[in-house]
Amino acid sequence: MKQLQTVEDVYPAIAELIAELKLAGHSELAEMLHHRMYQCVWTTRSELFEELKKVLTNWSLLDPARLPQSLKSQSERITSVIDCHLNS
């Protein structure tokens, strides 16, 4: 996964996560993220980030054992950067 240094890095990180989720057989989560990123219209970045955070958080809470550790870590790093943006 690419380094998440700025809030702008969230966009390519989500795209990368979507691709990796599809490869790992987690198409349902990949499709949810793809829909939020590319098919919904958001008025602000914060609105998009809140929705992405909700999807990632809800998915990991449903069944923590479903995702491989590498994908969990990747989604946690993305969520962390989103949190920093939303709380600033």
C-alpha cells in the first residue's frame, strides 16, 4: 500500500483497497466502496469521508475475521487519516 501522508492520499488508497478486496474475494465490500467513491455525488470531501469511514467501520464490526489482516490494516490506516481530516 502506498504511504498515506496527506488527506489527498486517501483517494488512491481507496482505489487500491477496492482492487485488493476484489482479488481477495471480498466483492461486496469492494462494490460498496466503489459505489461511494465513483457513483455517488457528494457536496464535500468530509461528506464522502464520513460515508467511507462508515462503510469500512461497519464492515469490520460485522465479522472481524472476514478480512485478511493486511486488508484490515490497510482499511484502519485509511480510517485513521479520514479521522484526522474530520477532526481538524
